[in-house]
Amino acid sequence: MTFLAIVLLAAVIYFVIKHMKQGSSFAKGAYSSEPLQSSREWSAPVEDVYKSKPLLSANEKEFFIRLSQALPDCHVLTQVSLGALLQPTVRNNNSEYFRARGTFSQKVADYVICNKEMYVLAVVELDDRTHRHDKDAKRDAMLVQAGYKVIRWDSKNKPTAEQIRERF
């Protein structure tokens, strides 16, 4: 038993010394006086797996501008997680709660229109080739059940500023 404890202790000491010599993040921050690297200094993994992408497509950006100009007294939010808009009504049952949450937590609304007090007036969807009628109907039903007004416009036949104002 004592021999096993000595071997285990030796392995831990070896690991710590090896990583301290290599200058790994293990030897920085809480374990030394050296500051952690900022995100600009941090070196990416050997295999780059992430890259930035535009928040909105050109079509979505143009419609965002149109919505903003048509509704100057409102806030127009883009790419809003349905997890920020919905919550399960299930209580006292973790599995049911997370099952219900899983039905919307990975979904995103194209636009959310809020008044100046940040109360949601409507959820706006710009239907393009990425939208599927059957899935959109389920998403709309969840939002309507929670009390939201859902407005859908066809990406190829977007409304004018006047038509947008009429819906609000």
C-alpha cells in the first residue's frame, strides 16, 4: 500500500514539474504570479476549428434596417434565442423540464420587436429557403402559447415600411 502511494505521489510531482517547465496555463494564474494570457495572446489549438461569421446575411441585414426605419419607437433585436423568450411550465420534475426546454433551447428567432421598455411586441420571421413549414408551425405554436404575436414575411416578397407599420 505504501509503495503504491509513493508511486502515485511521484507521478503527480512529475506531472506538475513537467507542465511548469513547459509554461502551460497550469503554471499560470492561480498557481503563480504570472497573469493568464488574454484572448488575443492565446494560441489556438493545433487544428483550427472555429472562425467568425456574419451575424446577419445581406438579406437579413437589409430587412433589419427596413424594420428599424419602419418602427423608430421600437428596439429591433436580431438572432434571439428562444431560450430567452420561453420557459417550460413544468415544475418539480427535472427530466420533464429539460425535455420541454430541449424543444426550443437551440432555436433562434430572426427578429424580436420590443417597445422602449423592452416588452416584446412581436417575433418576426423572415422565411427563406432555410425555413420549413412543418417546423415553423411547431415553433409558432410554442411562441403563441407563451403569449407572443408571431409575424412571418416571405424573404422574396418583403413588406414595405408602411406594410410593417400597419402590422404594429
